[in-house]
Amino acid sequence: PPSAAEVPVIKPSKTTLSNIVSLFDTPWGRTPRTVAEVAKALEVNAVPDRIETVSTYLRRLVKRGELRRIEKEGRWGYFRILTE
């Protein structure tokens, strides 16, 4: 499991979706992250949510093209491709 030191600090927003987007806007989000890692990162930032909710938002972000996903050790890993 990631240590709190490895998790980016984000400015908490009112919505879980915004908080997830903020996490993936950091360099941390360029490495494939599992649903559990994303949920843990939200918890570390004092904006926890249920794993099912986090999973639903991650799938929506993939569908919208904001995140990509690859299989990582039998689980989905979500990440952001920076378009610059």
C-alpha cells in the first residue's frame, strides 16, 4: 500500500469527481493507479468515499477520455495522458 508521503496533496473540492480529477492532474496520476490506490489517496486528503463510488467515477472519466486504463496485475490501473 502507498505511504501517505507518496500521495499528492490536493485542494479538497465538494465533489469526489473533482477530487479524483485533481489527483490525476498531478505527476502521481501519470502512473497507473488501482481503484484502491485512488480511494486511499482520497482518504489521505481527508475526502474519503466508498470504493464503489470511486470505481464508478474512474470508469466515467475513462469513457469521457479524461483517463486511460490498462490491466495491472489483474486489476485495472487508471492514469492520465498529458496532452501538451
